[in-house]
Amino acid sequence: MKISFFDVFTLCMVFCCVLFCGFFYPVLRDQFYYLGGYTNPFVEYYHSYLETNPRIGQFFSNLVGRNRWLQPIFAVMLFTSFFWLIYRVVFRRSIEFQKTPIRNFLGLIAGFVFLINYFGEMFFYVPYSGNYTFTHIFSFGYLFLIIDEFVYQKAWLDEKELAIWFLILIGIFTGLGNEHTIPLVLAAFVLFSVVNYVKLRKLPNKKLLILSIAVLFGYLLLFFAPANSVRYHFVGEEPYSLNAAQYLENWKMLFKMYYYYNFELASLLVLFPFLVFYFRKKIEKKELHRIVLFSVAGIFGLFVDAYSPLFGTRVLFFSNICFITSIFIFFSQIIVFLKTKIFHFVLNIFLLMFFFFAAVVSFHAYRNYEMVTSQIEFQRKKSPDVVLESGFNYRFSKYLDRKVLLETGENYIDCNPAKDTSVERNLKRHYRLKTISIK
């Protein structure tokens, strides 16, 4: 198959820009914690498990977040792994660029960029991407194995010579990933196993069963971690209890987030059931089942998400992966993927423009970070009481900032030297200051 030079160029530029963004992404609120330098990552995660964040992704956030050279490597590996998995789920085969057009892979990236309004936060920013995007690769891959075995009776794990100890290790790692996603995928495994047994008198695949038991064990380690009690008490709630009023309030917040932050995806999801119903005869029956099952998984994921005591856009990420995957499967069935040359051209230009401007936004923000910290270092030589002319401001463009950045940094330092923000406390500790404020 003839390989398009334009596609190869676009893909190379996308990866170069992801690498650039990972290197120059500005230091955001959570990452100021890492200014203190290295500690033993295993000891630090042990304390995180007891006191702050028990998710296994926190180990990698702690490890990578302190090293500016590891961050871009992690960003590229994360980006590649995530979209390789999305491709595998949508097309049910691995990427072979000599046999399949690169534009299919580019189309998935472009569609995801367009539909996810907080793209940079989930791929460039280490603390969140480590705790969400990275761990979601494992939980979403596990969901794919469950759905594919149920729909196609396809045991992907049987095709691989995987040692039992490796499956157990991956399962525990998956279970320790995120408390919002694992109940959903385990429930899917139990439900589909029961249905298969009733209909076909077929027990679950042995390797998938071992993997699922390990996932459950890992989830129990996460669920009963001491840090969860600490986090619930921090927001004034009792651990493992259901506050009906807060649950309903989170549902209101959920709809607001889709309206304000994910309007493109929300609009398409409203139309999606009608599109699927109208084109149902053109969709292969088993693929139609997969569209429905991934969509249902996304919906049930929202019910779990609304239980979170600390609610934000990142909590919705797993549900959004399920929704977007359903959309991708639908369009891959309805049209020859990226068939027309004009659409192919527009797709490449969109990706080149987005990732180029993402690199510009990241670099501009990092320059601002360096400017403010250099002011702090300069004034510290004169006095431990630092008063800045201006604080952090990562803003570049209101149309692009949210797509690339998580925060603008404008509220990191305030005018009140007597009351410190979390960023001010970390800055004071790192630069050995008495006070820090803005004129």
C-alpha cells in the first residue's frame, strides 16, 4: 500500500509537538509540590498510600514529576500507548502502517482532540495524566477484553503466551489505578460471565478470570487504603458513605461540565442514538452491539463518577473514552474511514495547527513560569520577604488555553502575605522565604 508523505509528515510533527509540550509544559498547582527535589519514590508512594493519594499512578507522578527530561518521554509514551489502544479497540486489530492507512490513526487523534476539551491536561500534565490517562489505559483495555469476549467470543489473552504471574501483576496494577473505573469494569465482567453461562453454558475464559480476580484484589487494596479516609475527612464527609444531597449536586455539576467544557461531545451524544437507529441496518450486528455496550459503560460510569467527593473534568475521562470509542466505531462502520481527499487534507491541517499552537501555548506559559521564579530568586538574595510586580499568568488565548492548559496560574500568588495558598507554601519552602505576595 502506498504511504502518503503528508500523513507521515503530520504524524512526525504531532509526536515532535507532544515531546515539546511535555518538556515545556508549565509547572501547575500540584507540580509545585515537586520543587523540593527527589526523595525515594517507593517511600513517597508508601506515604501517599497512607495519607494523600493511594492510586498507583501517584508513584509514576512522583517519579516523573520531578524530572524535566522524563516528562516529555512519559508524555510521548502515554500518547502513543493511549491511541494505539483506541485504534485496537475501534478496528479490533493492531496498527500496521504498511497495510492500513496512517490516516486512520490520525483520524482517531483528530477526533479525540476535537471532542475532548481538556486534552493537554490529560496528556501533557504529569500529575493528572499519570493518575488518569495512564491508569485508564489498563482499565479501558480490560473493558475491551471483556466486551470483545462477550460479543465475538474472542479470547485475546489466549493468543498470547502470558505467564500467570504477569497477568496477576497487571491485574493488581489495574485495580490500584482508579476507584471510579474498576467497579464498572468488574461489574461488566460478572454480568457478561453470568449471561454467557446462562445462554451458552460457557465459563469465563481462564486467563481473563485470573486477571479479573487480580483486578478485584488490587481494587480492594485501593478501596481500603488509609488515604481514602483522609481525603473524605478533608472535604467534610464520612468515608464509604452516600450523601444523597451531594450526589445530586454532583449530577448538576456533571451536566454543567458537559455544557461548558465538553459542548462538542455533549451535542454529538444527544444526536448519537438517533444516528445509530437511522443507520442501524448499515452497521454490522456485532459492531452495533459493541457501540451499545461501550455507550452503556460510559453512562454507568457517570453514576460512579458522581459519587466522587472531589469532582472535576478529569473524573469524567473514562466515561468520555467509552462514549468517543462508540462514536469512532459507528463512523468506521458507516463511511470508509476518511474517504475523501479534501477531508484527508483538512484532517492533517487541523492536527498540524492544533499541535503547533499547543507547543506555542506551552512554551509561552513556561516562559512566564521562568520569569516569575527568576524574580523570586533575585529578590530572595536581598530579603526573605518577596513582593512581586506580577504573579503567574499562563494565559495565551481564551480559545486554546483550555485545550492545552489545566490552569492559568493567576491565583497561585495573592496580595495577602499573611495567608498562603498551597503554591505559596511550596514556594516559601523551596526558596526559604518568610513571605511572598504581589504588589
